[in-house]
Amino acid sequence: MIATLKGTLEYRGTDSVIINVGGIGFQVHVPGSTLSQLGAINDKVSLYSHLHLREDNIALYGFASEEELALFRNLISVSGIGPKAALALLSALNPEQLVIAITSANIDIISQVPGIGRKMANRIVIELRSKLEKEWKEAALPLAAESADVVAALTSLGYSLREAMQAASSLPDASKLSLEEKVKLALQQLATR
């Protein structure tokens, strides 16, 4: 199985890329979130990948993070969800947003994704809710209103929503601290991990 790809980005499409690895060009289908994180043509890239085999098709799917890959694999395990629908879900919502929508049974958000109706959204929630609650405990952490600004600042600095939520939720209760001081404390916590 092909677990990762490291090479040169040769082509960017709307839902796929071609990565040259040692002289061989691999077409890799990617969600919009991963596509936006890849650099320009001729940049070095690295993707976590999933090789999907069917009788009539062999396709390679790539992801910027292990979390995206794990969520993709969970999604395609749901009856009736194929790789294209899973990519559509990951393109419309980032992994943290999707996990929160599934674990909170927010059918309305999930069913807004093109190709996913209310019936399919219900099936996703029923089949994945308890599994994702165990795997993504941090994504379901309640967040105080004053921590939302800290999370926004950390995500704008490049941290994932998951990392930002963990750091913000572990801040001491200090309503007298300014936003800058809270962000500084959160960055210090992230640096020690």
C-alpha cells in the first residue's frame, strides 16, 4: 500500500494534483482543504495517502494531515459513502468542523454538502458518532466565549483548530488577562508539547 507521497507538485486541478515521485507522476485526488495547503507548481510536497481499489478502478487519495486521512477512512466505512462523497465532505468542512457536526448530530450542516442528503447525513451520524467521540475527544470540548478569540488567533497563526482548542481550554481562568497575554500563554503551552 502507498502510505505517503513526497515529491514535486507538477499539476493542480480542482480536485486532484499530480505529484512527481522519482520520475513517476501520481495523480492524487485531494479535498479542497489539502489543495489549499499545497504550494505552487514545482514545490516539494508531502501527502498522507489512501490507495482505493475496486474492480473497475484504482485511485489514490491524498491528505495534508493524518487526521484528515483517518476521517476519510471512517467516512468511506459508512454504507453508501464512497471516496467522492467523503472528499466532498472534507472539502466543504475542515476535519474538526465535520467531527463536531457528526458528534453533535447536526444533520442540517452535513446535508448541505453537495451529494449528501438528509438520509445519508443521518446514516453518517448513526454509524460514526460514538466512534468519533472516542477518537476526537478534544474536538467536542466546550469552549468559553472569551477563549474563542484565542482560538481564532492561534488558527490564524497556522495551528489546527484541534491544537488551538486544546491550548485555549487549558488556559488558567484569568479574565483580567488581555488577548495578547492569553495568546502568549497558549503559544508557550503549544511550544512545550
